[in-house]
Amino acid sequence: MKYSRKNELDVDFIGGQEPLTKEEEKAISDYIKAKKAQSVKVIPVRKKRSIKREKSLA
């Protein structure tokens, strides 16, 4: 079944056309660094155990 979008999206524009100030750039950079630090999960590395097999004479 195919859906068509009948309503136009209401999009808010934040900011303007001028470039970011140094304070805004620093605030965004700090925010992204904090989010990355929160999302980094340390996954412990598990060592694979080798199965020791004995040779058997047939």
C-alpha cells in the first residue's frame, strides 16, 4: 500500500544566514564531545579458549 503525504511539514528554522560566532561554535563542539563521551561504551575483549585435543591412534 502506498501512502501519500497530504500535509505540508511545519519546519522551524533556527538561526540565520550569518556564520556562527566563536561562542556558538564552542558550545556546539562541547555539546558534541559530551554526547560522544556518553555514548562510548567499553566492550570487554574476551579471549577465545583454545580446545586442546589429544591425538588418538586408530
